Amino acid sequence: MKKTIIYLLFTVLIISCSSLKETETALNQGNYDQAIDIAVNKLIEGKTAKRNQEYIPLLKQAYMKAVAQDQILLQRWQLDNNPAVLESIYETYVGMDQRQDKIKPLLPLTLIKENETVDFDFENYNANIIASKNDLSDYLLINSKTALRTANTIEARSVYNDLIYLEKINPNFKDTRDLMKKALEKGTHYIMVNLKNQSQTVLPQLLEEELLNFSTYGINDQWTQYHNNEIVELDYDYDIDIIIDRIVMSPEQVSKKELHKERLVQDGYIYEYDANGNVKKDSLGNDIKRDKFVTIKASVVQNTQFKESNVNAVVQLIDNRTSQTVDRFPVASNFIFTYIYGSVYGDRRALDANYLETLNPRSVNFPTDEQMIYDTGEDLKYKIKQILNNLNYN
């Protein structure tokens, strides 16, 4: 028990020294906020603990250097007429305020050995934060309005991100939300999807609906919207044509084959006899016997029902701005129906249990051509989704 306590104390000492060294390193390298975070976390554990007392002067030093560094940056930015620095000014004031808020709950901080309270020079940054936020908000709003007038699709997304940031720092500022809607609409690619059946075979109605139901594809996102019903007031950036150009259905087939199996299995016991014809006994007086094995046989008349459907299609991307076909992707899908049934003659133990489970006793009706085409369409839909996920809209 004593050794365990000594070991734990030694471990705590090592960890404490490691954290202290980490704080000093961060401070010496100019990573003042990192040094502050380490010191604050240690002091939260216990600011009067002897092992944590060394963090107090380090915290004070890191805080003073961090504030001085921020003030130098603020002076430089405030002399700069470039409005791009407004965000840096605002974020710096917010950061300075948050830095103080980390330390305030720990106050007062006292160096017990010296019986000295360590003071921190805190400032009220509320006025600076509000003023810099308003300057930044005005700039972002005016800049977004100007940029949105001539922005293309990709540029509109950048404007939208600026407005999201503006909404975060200054919710519902003037007409920010109206501009966000416009930027979102302008930054979205709207794509009209058409299904064209050129195969001379009627597609099941349910398959047509599912191929065009893009909500089930899971590929609509913030900047890409697929429609199968045209909205007249929208200018669609692209058309996607899913062209079914060939459907092939195999005839219904039944193949037959005969299988013969045999297996060596245990079938009771054989007693061992001595020279006098008596059953031998073991040391406990029990009869001595060994397993008896026999060969069993079984025959199977196995029938396999088979039917296959193949659907070939093309996914075609058309840029409506140029009326040009941008890409064409061939797609081929198939579906195979198989069903095995048959009869067993002989000892069923000669056959594997897994095989017997798959051997049905009687035939079933073949699926209709319509059902086969629909089942093939499930694989077709998956492959179309893969193509659409990899499309690059400019």
C-alpha cells in the first residue's frame, strides 16, 4: 500500500512537471493563448495547491504578452484603410474579451508563499466589440449586395458564406436574411432530370417513378437540386437525360442434373471380445466397444429455374447555357432469377445440411417480365446514383 501511494505521488509529480514545462515552452514560443489555456486548466484543478502555484505568475506573464501583442495588431489594422481588416479587428476584440472571461472565475489568485495577490489589468471591451461589429456588418452587407449583382454560381456561394457569418455575429441585421435567400438561390445548380425510354419495351410505371424520385437517391444538397417536374420560373442550369436504349429478357429455362453422394457415418457400436468369446472389460468393469461405421448413399434429381434480364442505358448531361452535351455515361445492369428444387432418393444424411436447406421441394412460378425489369432497375438506380455523385457542375 505504501509503495502504491509513493508511485502515485511520483506519477502526479511527473505529470505536473510536464504540464509546467509545456506552459513555459508555449510562453517562450509566443503561443500565449496556449500557455493561458494550460495554466487556467491547472488552476481550475486547485489554485491553492502547492504544485499549481507556479502557474499563477506564468498565467500573468502570458496574459500581459497576449494583450500587448493584440494591441500592436489593432493599432496596425486601425491605420489600414483596407476594409478587409475589419473582420480581424472585430475577432481580436472578441478574443481579448473571451481571454479575460477565462481568467475571471479564478480570481483572486494568491501566491501563498509570498502572501501576495496577483492583479490582472482587465478592460471593458463592450464598446469596441459593438463598434467593430457594426463596421464589419455594414461592410459585409454592402459588399455582398454589390457582389451578388454580377456573381456567377460559384461566386454566389462565397457571398452566401459571408452572409452566414454576418448572421452569426449580428443576427437579422438589416436585410441580411433576404440577401441570404437570393445568394442561396443564385448559388444553387438546378438540374432537370428526364427519363427517355427508347428500348421499344414498356417500363413498369413504378420503376419510372423510382428512377425519377431523386429524394430517394440522397444526393440533393444545399447547392445541387434535382427536379423531375419542371418549375416554370426556374432557369435550369443542366438537363440530365436517363435514356433506356435496350432491354433484353432471356427465355425461361429449367436445367436438370442428377447428383450422387455417399458418406461414412457412425451406426452403432461393435463390442470387443476375448479369446473365450466374452466381451472385454476395462479397468472399471465397463464393456469395451468401438464405433461402427457404414457407408450411406443418396441421389438427388436437381432442377434449376433460370431467367435473366439486362437493361442498357445512357446518362447524358447537357449544359443549358451552351446547349451542349457535356458528358455521356453508359450504364448496364442485369438481374438473374434462380430457383433450385428437386427430389432426394436414399439416405438424406449423405447430403450436406446446408445443401438440403437450399433444395426446395417443388418449382415456383417464374417472375413476370415486368417484375424482372423492375428488379434490374434497382441496380440501375444504384449505378446512376454513383455517376451523379461524381458529376462536376461548373
